[in-house]
Amino acid sequence: MIKNKIKMNLQNAILIFTEEMEYTDTLRLAHSIQLIDIVKFLYKNYIIHRDIRPPIVMFGNDNNLRLIGFGFAYKFKENEMR
């Protein structure tokens, strides 16, 4: 779901969004589920965001959530997470 919306370069810890986004203050149930899916995707790819808060969660043009602000994120090696 999220993979198709961003260009990823995990070796250099760069995520580039290809669309304009808007801030959000509240989430509907469907958007909360999307946020959980985003966190699951990061976890499966050994990435810990470490700064998820309302200003970091935005809406894309298609009304789906985007998580930004990966400045504090950490990419684990597969054998580090247990």
C-alpha cells in the first residue's frame, strides 16, 4: 500500500514523496488503520520512526495518509531486532 506512494532509498535513509500533502489534526477510523499499516510496513523493513506525532502525519492528494519526518528514524539490521 505505502510502497507505491514513495520513492525509497533505505541505504541513505531518504524518502521522497512525489506529491503535495496537507496537515491533519484528527484521524478517522480508516486513516487510523492506514497509520497502523504504515508502522507495520516500517517494522517489516526494520525501520523505527521514533517521532510519530500529529504534525508528522499528513494527507496526500488521494486522501491517504503519509508519514513524514524521518530525521530521527533508525534502520536496523535484520539480526539487531529481536
